[in-house]
Amino acid sequence: MSGWRKRQILGKTMRKSRHQIIRNMLLASKDGMTIKEIAETLGDHCHKSVQKTVKLIHGLYIDRWTVIKKGTYAAVYVCVDVPENAPHPTERYLPVSIWRNNGTGRSV
């Protein structure tokens, strides 16, 4: 039996995903946010859980690093604005191998 099914049977409620909340926060932020800033905005005292969540969200990337203490850096995350209808390629790319031949019938 999966862990999700066990929690459902035992009556424990699962936490709501914060992915979209964090994406919206970063889209609204002009300068990006560090893990600590995201956690403080969410009201979460555990930075590790926010860090794990940020690593799972697609469309977030590290824009730059900022110094928080001497010799310690914190990543500043920003979110990519995904277009509504991004065009798909019409033709499929097939890689082509190009072999050089020196005239002797053997490849170089």
C-alpha cells in the first residue's frame, strides 16, 4: 500500500502544494528572492522544506548569488514567465552522423 493511501485511510490530511504560490511570489518580485525571503513570506520557519520545494518547481532558476555573511552566499531565484501558446516545432529533428573518409575506404 502506498504512503498516500495509508495517510488517506488513517485520516491524516495532506499539505497543499506550495508550488504555484511560490511561482506567483517570484513572478511578482522584480528582483528575485532568496530561500530565506521565500520562507519568511510564506511564514515557514523551516528553510530546508522551502529549499526542497524550490528545487522541484519547473521554471525557477538561480539568477545570481548574493553575499549574506563573509564567505557565505545565497542564491537569488527568479521565475520564467511561460507564454500561453508556445509554438511547437513542425518537423522532428533527426541527428545525422557525418563520417570523414580519407579515400582509402577507412574512416578517420
